[in-house]
Amino acid sequence: MLGRRSLLLAAGGSALLTACGEDPTAGPDRPGVARADVERLNLALALEHVEAAFYRAAAARDPRFADLAAQEAEHVDVLTRAVRGAGGRPAAPVTVRLPDTPLPELALRIEERRAAASLALVAQLENAGLLAATLSMHAVEARHVIALRELAGVALAPAEPLGQPADPETALADLRSWLA
Amino acid sequence: MTRRAFLAAVAAPLVVPATASAEDGALNYALLLERLQTTLYAEALKLEMGFDLAGLVRTFAEQEEEHVRRLRALGGREGDMRFSFALETRDEFLRLAPTVEDTVVGAYAGAVPAAATPAARTLLTQIVHVEAQQAATLRRLADEVAAPLAFEELLGRPVLLDRIRPFIAT
């Protein structure tokens, strides 16, 4: 089995760290990361923190969420290092409270909103390397939606031909309010 | 995949448009990926799939057709490459389809940076979202994990061509 470091190198996490300056083999001509992109990455990190905290709590109650919790924790780790590598101050972790509602339905609602926000953020990134790398994370979020539809007992397949973006700031506020 | 191979794969899509304008290249590449999928679904719909699976495949085929329409509307042009999967059974489709869709997701994700305009970039990212969900759906139908890794593979054009070579008909 691949180790965690190997997985990061084999997929988008590596590209993200490379684009943000954590790759020791990168040459001096590596393009810099604009301040606006660092802010977008940090907003993505804030969303990941909420999601990761939610899945951590959900997995403690229901082990079916353990794999999702592990993947979101990896996203948090890589985004934190990427923001720091680009000279930004990473968003801080958060604590959440699980409401007394069925977890699969709540998780699906969270993941759908988070994926829509991620779609908006990714499309705005100016740095090509960041765009590809964050898209490799976004695609996984989109897959999570399908996994959660199955847990929630609703039709699996995407109903629309195109993903629909949502305002990231609004989505973050929604997620926080649902888990306050 | 080695680190060097990975970085080369990430960089590869950026040189795809070298034979045309940057935007044309990204959109044309996307149309190649769409043809791969529309061929797969068209072959599947000729088989005895069962009511539910046939409905799902028809929905995916319609989604791919919409992708094609949108890509053409932004100036994408299809090349001559054709594909054949020589599907004979429903089970063959269920085994093959997740791999094809996983490959398409990685190829799209690797190619999006080559999009030269915000409109093309936005469209391609919106398509990646749905391709990933199609892949996850097909993986579940094949009893595979919907999201096997925390990060999607990023495929360059050479890797893509190597993977789809068995299905190239012309």
C-alpha cells in the first residue's frame, strides 16, 4: 500500500505544494502566487476545516464516515502547507456541534454546498498549477457527494450536465450555521 | 508514478495547444474526451442493459452531448480520432466504464489550465465536476469505492493517449 507521502506525490497534493513553493526541486523561475490566489486558497482551507471537523465528529458516531474524514484531513493538511508556503497565514481549525438530525442527510447537504463553493473558487484561481491541483481536490469533493447520496438513500447519478458554483463566503456561513 | 513522471504529466497539458490557439487546443482536447465517452455510452445502449442501467447510461450520454454542445459553442472543434470498445455484454460495460470515466476526470483536471479564457476555464471546471460524479456513480455500480483517493490523478496528454490506445479505432 502507498504511504501517505507517496499518495501526495502521486496526485494533486504534490502539484499544490509545488505551485505554492514547498517543492525543494522547483527552479528559480517558478511563477509566484498572487495574493488573491492565496486568499482563495485560504477560503478553501476554511471550508475544509469545517468539513473536516464535521466528518471527524460524524465518524466518532458512525464509522461509515471514517474514510471521508481521513480524506478531508489530508486536504486540510495540504492546503495549510500550501497557504503557508505561498506566504499566507492559514485559516485556523474550528470546532463544530453535530445537530440531532440524521447524519447522512446532513452530510449530503454540507458536501453539496461545499462542492459548489469549491467549484466557484477553483474557477477563479489565476495560477495554472494551483488550478489543476485544487481541481484534483474538487473532483474528490464531487465524488463524495455521490458516496453520500448512497448513504442518504437518494438517486446516485448527477442530474445536471454541468456543476453549479455557489458563492464561497455564503457557503462557509451556511456550513458554520448548520454546525453551530 | 514517479515524482518526475507526475510533474511531467502535470506540465503536459500546457503544451497541448501548441498546434492551435491556446483556447482551441484545450477545447479540442475536451472534445476528444467527450467522444471517448459518447462512443462508450452509444455502444452500451445497443446492449441488453436492463431498464435501470439503460436509463442511467442514457442520462450520462445526454450529459456528454450537452458538454459537446457547450464546447463547440466556445469554439472547440473535433478531430478525426475514433474509438471502439467492442462491448458485448452488460458486465463488460460495468467493468470498463468506471476506468474510462476515472481516466477522463484525470485528463480533464490536467487539461483545464490550458484554457485561455475565463469562459473556457469555467466550463471545463463545471464539466470536471459532473465527470467526477459520473465516475463515482459507475464505481458504485461496480461495487468499487466512489472516491478511492484524497486527490484525483492529473493526467497529461501522453498518459491519456497511452491509456486509451487499446480503444483507438482510427
